[in-house]
Amino acid sequence: MGLIAICIIYSPWGKQSGAHVNPVVTLTFFRLGKIQPWDVIFYILAHFIGGLLGLLFAVVVFRDAVINPSINYIVTIPGAGGAGVAFLAELVISFGVMLMILFASNTPKLAPFTGIFAGVMIATYITVEAPLSGTSMNPARTLASAIPSHNWTAIWVYFTAPLLGMLLAAELYIRLKGKRAVRCAKLHHHNNKRCIFRCGYRHPEVDKIPPPAEYSQI
């Protein structure tokens, strides 16, 4: 999962779209003023549709494995600690990954490595936190598994905790750095792909923050 995240972020498609993959990431950047409302709508639709199509594709290719009761469509449900523990765990990991994205992607020396940091964090979370909540951080991912499995156990956790965690991370970041410190909604901006966001790299004179040298041609 960590390697897949890294590959998506640095892929041509990830460089083009910003590689959000997660509707909560998109909503958080919308809260930060980096995305137009219409783009938010279509991004979120794409996340939910893509998640469901990905799961259905996996069912076709790996049918016996995916529908096996021990896998059960890779459903994310609370662990033995219950919904309360799962909520807190999802909130913490979502807060952590969004805070990392904001600090890394807006620090010139760290920005090129944002995707690697994200992959490492995802791999760590799945290894350590999965027994508590299944490690979702993504309502589109959870809903995709819930539909074919017909398992809606505490699904509210996976729609509320990631959103709250990432919005709290955004709030902390802008209190520490200011809203103008958020340059773009792309996780990896150091490329020649068109940017559709309210991108600070295109308008450094507005933000009064000089862009790093590697972005001067973007």
C-alpha cells in the first residue's frame, strides 16, 4: 500500500491531478482555499467511483481471495476496542498524515519527498494501527468495501474521524504558518503538468513568498 501510494503520487496522472486519492484530502484543501467548488465535486465523485471500480476489478481478478470470509472485500470495521477506539485512531492517523503533507509539500527542501513520506506513513499505519480500525483514513475506500460486503458496522467512524482529523491538521498548520503558506493542492508540484488549483507557485507576487528555484519554470 505504501509503495502504491508513492507510485501514484509520482506518476504522470498523480502529477496532473495532485494525487489526492481521498475525498477528505480534497475537502481539506478546499477548506484551505486551494480548490474551486466545482473541482471539489468532481474530485469527490471520482474518488468514490474509482474506489468502487477498483474493488470490483479486484473481485474479478482475485475472486476467491477477496470474497473469502477472512478478507470479506477488505472491509474496514472497528477492532476489539470498539467504535470509540476506532474513531480516535482514525482521527489521529488522519491528523498525522495531513499535517505531514502540509509541512512537507510547503517546505522547499522537503517538497520533492512528500510522496515518499506519505508512503512510509501509510505503510506504518497499516502495520501498527490496522488492528484498531482497519486503517482507512478514506471514506471512499471504506464505502467501496461496505457495498459488496453489506457490512456497515460503524461506518460513521470512517466518514467523520478522517474529516475531523485532517481539518484539525489544516487548522493547526494555518495557525502556525498562516493560510498563505499553503502553496498548492498538489502533493507533488515539481513537474511540468498543468495545475488547475489556486496555485501559489503561479502567483508568488500575491503571496509575497518567493517560490523555490525548482518551481521557477512551472
